[in-house]
Amino acid sequence: MRSRIRNKIIIPYLLLALVVALIGSFAAFFIIAGSLQERLEQRLRQSALHTSQGLVDFEDQQLARLRLIALNGPNPDEGLLSTTEALRRADRTQLETILRNGRDFYQMSYLLVFDLQGTVLAEQYAHALTPYLAPLRGSSLASLAGVRYILDRRQDIVDGALADKFSSILVRQTLDGAELPMLYTVVPIRQRDPVTGQEHLLGGLLAAEPLQRVVDLLHERNGAFYTVLYNGEGQVFAVSPAGSSDDLSIPADVLQALRSQSDPERALRTVPLNRRDFLFAYSPLRIRERIDGYFGVALEVAGVFESWQPTRNAVVGLTLLLLTGVVGLGHLIARRITQPLQELAQTASVIAQGQLNERSRVRSDDEVGMLAAVLNKMADRLVDLY
């Protein structure tokens, strides 16, 4: 006989268990998704931090190399003067040789030396740049901010120390009319007077690296999907991996937010590219404590959330297992309640058909047991009456 009481117990219990399981699953998914989003943003911030620190390290490396070239002493074996003496004499041949040696030894892309008027006396390109850039020898760089900085004998306080170096971005025109943005660093070249001990400025030394090479070096260490260097208008200077055809310019509202703050904080923005979502972190491009543009790093959102696939399957499996266990436990509890009631109903039905010797075999200390005892006493009274 079908138990309607059992259905009345199991169905609400099953619905309640299902609702609890669904709420628990959604809560687990929400918590895990929030944790993944936080993990994605943390990874992105770490990537941006590595990029910023990598730029500082690159600049420090350039400064150290320039300092060694500027302080290069004479080499009698090769017939070379010291850098300061060659510059004092304006010996272009000697300066060309000194720059060539420095370029080859330190694997630098571009070096030049200028005098007190900002005139380029000598320069050396890496072989890869030679076919693309027109020579500057004999040209004046006095209008370039870094050269002007040196010639004006300016000094700034950087990180609490007196500094007389300058770094920034310049854009060279290639022979075919294209633009080649470069990160350049300038240091002064001075000669000490042996009598007075005073230093006299002779000119300066400039080193430049294509921004594409710089961004590739930064990209190797930051773990980002994209690493982008921007100009002050938010347009792409260089991007790694190179050759990307995507529009990676900084969104107008993000650029406005970066500009409007005296100390702009890194901005996060999800950008759809080629039907995939990337989370970008934008930050000011600080060179020698000056903002010369912006940089951005990006991670693919799906790449982080796909790593959650095994966890998601485990959560779904655990939810189904718990739901099955809860339903099974509910069925067992309902059976323990309804089975004695079903037996009592059968016993009462047999007695109602005139079989007064039938008795309930239910024995328990609860209300069902009390009902069975009362039914048996009623049957005994009927036997006595008839």
C-alpha cells in the first residue's frame, strides 16, 4: 500500500534539501569566484610592480654603464686617450673608438657624446639600427631636454641623493619616415683641474635603447600576457609580444582618471580583445621621478578562471554527493516513521473486517507504540463484548 504520509514527509524534506544545496553551491561558487578575482588582481599588481621595478633596474644599469664609459681611463696599448681627455680635445676619432668599444662590450644599441654646445661629436649604433637611423654627427641636440638638463648644470634630488643624470623618452625619425621611440639616459662628463681640484663640465654622454627592446626585457620578467608602454596621450609606444594588431590604447576615462590625480594610482580595467577578456592594470611611467607616459600590463581573465575547472568539478561532485546523502537519510527517517503507521493501519483494517484476534506487533516507547497498545486493548474489549 502506497504511503501518502511518507510522501508528505519526503517531498518537503527533499525540496528543502535541494534549496539548501543550491544555496550552498551558489555561495561556494560566489566565494571561490571572488577569491579568483582577487587572485587575478593580485597577480596583476605583482606584474605591474615587477614592470616598474624592472624599468628602474634597466635605468640603473644604463647609468652604471655610462658612468664606466665616462670614467674610462687611457689605454696606451691601443693608443687611446681617456674619455675626458678625448672630449676635451674634441678628438672625434678617439671618441668614436671609445664609444664603439663601450657599445660592443655592454651590448648597447646607441651611444653618442656631445660638447658644451650640445653638438654631437661622435656616435655609435648597434648594427641592427644602422640601416634605419640617419647619423647625428655634427648636429645640435641642445634643444633635447636631457642634453639641456646637463648643459644647464642642473641637479635634482632623487631618492634623497643629489643626482645630475637625466632619463626620458625621445622619438627618432627613421630613414623611411617612421617613428622609433627610444628610452635615453644622459650623464655629464667632467674633468677635474689638477691644481684647483674643481671639476669642469666638458659635455655629456647619451645612451638610448629602442622602447621595443626595453618592453621586451620587461615582459620577460613580469609574467603578463601583454606589456605596453604608452605616451602621454595614452597611445601605444611599444607592446610585447611585438606585432599585436589589437587596439591597446588606454581608455579615455582611465586616462582622464590617471591625469586628474596628483599621484595617480594604478587603474584596473577589463578590456575585450578578439573575443577574449583581459584585465589591464595601468600606471604612470616614472623615469627619474618624472612621469613620461604610462605603462600597462594585462592578464587573460579566462586563463585564471580555467585553473578553477578542477575545483569547480570537485565542488559540483561534492554537492551532488551531499544531496544524495541527505535525500537517502530523509528516506530512511521517513521509512522508520511510516512503516509502523502502515502496519497499524493494516491491523486496524483486518480487525474492522471481523478478525478480532488480530493484534499489532509494533513495540516502541514513542507515540506510535502507545497507539499500537491502545489498538490492541480495543481489540481485547471487542472480543470480551462479542
